[in-house]
Amino acid sequence: MNLFKFIRQYVDDIGGQFTDYDHTKAVVVVPIGKNRFQTVLAIIKPSQLSGKDLAVFTSKVCEFTSTINTREILEENAMFDYSKFMIEDGYLKIEASCPAATVTEEQVKEMLQEVATMSDRFEMELTGQDVF
């Protein structure tokens, strides 16, 4: 499957936006209902563990601060189907990843929706604002 070609078509079908930067990186704006949208970065990168190409979907939740209860955040990880919380560049983010060579179209849809929906949910819970 051509991952970015599929994502572009899927996002067009659901009323989102797709902007590709090169063959390894794209920004996807995913509608999540009630006139709300969440930005998800889609990239293809080699796994640090196996070296295989991964499809990675990431969205910012909020700036990471000491007021965020990390234990609660880690416990919330158990409810995700595909995703996990991570801290990168000073931000709390939600990320889903999988081997790019074997991912199905249905899994891509589910991962994009989960990352976007959960990022938006926790952004509102933690900050009370719609930032990203």
C-alpha cells in the first residue's frame, strides 16, 4: 500500500486536510466531530530496534509541566488500542506506530482517529483549551 496516497484519499473522504512535505512526512488535519479538528503528523521512519520502516502517527496534547500527574497518564495508556503517551521536545504527545510494510487500510484509519480523538480529549482535560 502507498501509505500517504491512502491517507490523502481517506482524509479527503472524511473532510480533513492532507499536506505532504516529502515521501516520509505529512501533516493531517483530522475531523473529530462537533466542528473540531486535530492535527496529526504522519511519518515513515526506521525503527530504532529492528530497522524496519514504521508508520508513525503523532499529535501534541499540551506542553509537559510538573502539574501533569504522570502516574495517571501512564495508567491511561492501558485504554488505548494502538496509541501511547510520550514526552518529546517538552510536549506531552500521543503516538501510534506499526510496521509500514504490513499495516492495513483499516488499521491506518483506526490509528489516525484514535490519535486525533485521544489527543483532543486529553488536551481539553489537561488544559481546558483547544490549542492543537
